[in-house]
Amino acid sequence: MWTVLLVEDEVFVRRKMRETMPWKQMGFTIIGEAGNGIEAMNKIRECQPDVVITDIVMPLMNGVDLLKQARKEGFSCRFVMLTVMSDFDNVQQALEFGATSYMLKLYMDHATLAETMSKVEKELSDRRNAEIREAQTVLYKLWKVMMGGGQHPDAKESELVVPGVHGREFSIIAVQHGSLAYELDDFMMLNLIEHDVASTAVWHSLTFEGVSYFFMWLPASTYFSMNTELSLPYSLIYTILTPAEKLIVAWQNVLVALNKEWYMPTFSAKLCTSLGSPFHETGDTWGLEHEIWHNLEQLRWEAVLGAVNELWGKFEVQHAPQRQVKQAAARIVHLCARISQLTSSDEEVLLATDHLRLKSVFIARLEAHFKHLSASRIPKSDHPEINKIITYLHEQYAEEITLDTLAKLVCMDDKYVSGLFKKKLGVSIIQYLHGIRIEHAQRLLRETDRTISEIGERVGFANDNYFIKIFKRFTGGTPASFRNRT
């Protein structure tokens, strides 16, 4: 609804206009009345109406002077002048100062008003659409500057002055939803803001890497509240209504608050009140990043996990910007994909809603690359069913594996499977499985401080004595002597 201020010194004329005209049907609502120009000017400052319908001839300040004063103070509300047949000089002057139209009071009826207000509505819509397009462009440039930590090469300083939507202040609502696409309707379905308030707002939105920023522009005098008690599937940060000239500071506050939520999510709507400690990118991460993908290339999974935990600990202690963490994770996953030759997408990494979920997704992605790379280095036979058994042994070596399990895997008789395996690979199934387990045990002895008992159990041996016996058979020494040599 567009808002209208009625200005007329004759009370009965104002009442007739207010009560007999179909304002709501035309898309307008009366938000105030005034009996003279001075009173009207005060109402304009207070209410900032979209339209002022004013008589020209009034005491204290006439309609033309009211229009001039409103323009002098920067108000761009549309003016419709009410006049009589003999007052065309003042009408001409009003039109020169930007009045949209005029109506003769004696001949004003529903049809005349509807025609005039239709013209006004088009002007208002055209102006708002232009403001929205201009603001959307600037908001996008501003986001790139703030997320990049400095002046964007394509953005001039003058282009970063964000134009407000006329007569309105904004609230930033940042939603850490973790989805590739998130629309205003998705936010509205949370029922955090009253429908009447939301429907009067002008909205902008930007979505990047699982976070949506909604800019809700409301009339400056509007009060709105958010339900902060409601449990949400993700965290949400919002600000109080703020003038357009303070948008950059408000947005910086939101980014800081959102980053805190990323490390300690509350899964609720939270008011952003003031600027916390600015976040800074964590330095010297390249060494740990290199360790992760290099150890994966060398098939050292424990070392991969160790480097991931160390990197994540560094991010957590310094509360690194979530965008830095996401990009580092995506960069590592991309390099690991090149090593393993397993097709991979960075989307799930970039969309994670908090740092623990990102770590979980990140490790799962690395493990997929690790297994694919391991499988690619597994020796193959010329028999597809034996190859299936080989792959199974390499993937499930730490579990209890029986001949019956393998026979069922390939739908063959167990004795036939046993003989065929030895014929194709030259060793029995149990010898081959022991070889895999001892290889992994050697890696754990080199790369970890786990006890010999823990390592034996971890690679699939039921007890220490059997583990040591098989280890000596394959290597010529005990696990302890192997560790001491390396």
C-alpha cells in the first residue's frame, strides 16, 4: 500500500475524501491529515508519505509553498494539488516544481480520483523500481569489497554510496541456511516477522555460499520485532532499523556476528546490536594444506587426519572468517580430486552451515578421494569376481572377514573361490589379507604413537600375539623393532 497525507483546511472536504473514496481498492492508505501547510510539513517530516494531496489555498502556508519546502528538505513524495477554476497560475507553478497532477475540487469524483491516482501510482512504482535496481547493483559491489577485505578494482568510491529506498530505513537479515538457492518465500515460511510488516517492506536479497542477506526496507516510523525464542534449522542474524548511510557499518557488524554464530551456532534468530572484534584471516595455512593433500597422495590417512585437525584447530582459535575456511577446504578438495581422478564438486563444502559440519563434510570428501586413490593402486586380476574380492579386502581389511562372506559376495562356492583366488594371484586369500593388514600396520607404526596393541586391533587382528606372529612372518621382525628402526 502506498501512503497518503491529506492536506485541506476545510474539514468536511477532508472527511468526504477520506470516507467516500475507494483508497484501498486503488492501492493507497491514508496515514495522516493536516489543516494547513505548516502542520502538513511537520506531518511530512514525521510520516514521510508517498503522496501528498493538498489544497493550494490554505492559511499559514499554501500548497505551493508546502511543495517548495518539501523539495527544499529533500522529500520526493508525489504531490497532487486541489484547486478551483480561477487558480491556474498557482497550478502552473506547482507543476513546475514537480507536482504530479491537479484536481478541480468541484468536479472531483471516484473516476477522476482513480485516474489521477493511477498516474501517481505509476510514478511511484517507476521510482521505486529504479531505486531497487540501483541499490541492488551497489549492494553487490559492496559485498565484494567487504568480503574481499579491501577496495574492489571494479568499484569506485562514489559507487559504494548505497541509495536508500525513499523514506525508508533498513534491517539486514542474514540467514546461514546452507542451501544453494534460498528465496524470500523460504524466509517468510519461518514466520519470524508479522505478515503486515513484511508485506509493506521493500526487499533486496543476495545469496552467496549458503548465506542469504535480506535487506528489508520499512518506513522509518515502523516498528518490527523478530521471534528470537523459536528454534530454527540454522542461525540467523538481524539488525534494528537503520538509516541507509549507516549500511556499511551495519553490514560489517552482521558479518562479525554471523562469523561468531558459525563457530558457536545457536540455531535461532539473534539481534546484532554492536560491532564485535573484527575478524582477520588466519595466516600460514599453506603448509598444513600441503600436508593434507601430500599425505593423501602417499596414502597416509592418519597423517591426513592429523593435518586436518591441526588446521581446524588453528581456524577455531583465531575465529578465521568462514569464507576463508570454506575456500581453503574447497581448494584442498579440488587438489585431492586431481590426485585421485575422482570427479568432485565443491558445493557441499562451500554451503556448510557451521565449522563442525564443514569439517565433517570435508573429511568425508577426503576419505572418498583416499579410498578411490587406494583402489586405483590395488593390483587387478583378469577375473572380474576376483577383482571384486580384492577390492573388498582392501576396503574392509580391518573387519572380520570369512571365506563364507567372500563367497556370498560373488555368489560362488567357497572352496571354488578359495582355489580360484590362489590360481589368479599366487597366494591364498588369508595370506593376501594378512599382507594388506601388515602394510597398514607399518604405516601406523611410522606415523602415529598408538600402542602396538591398538594398531593390531585397528588393522583387524584379534589379539596381540597373533598380530606379532604374522608381523614377524612378513617383515622378519617385531612391530616394536620396526618402529625403532623408523
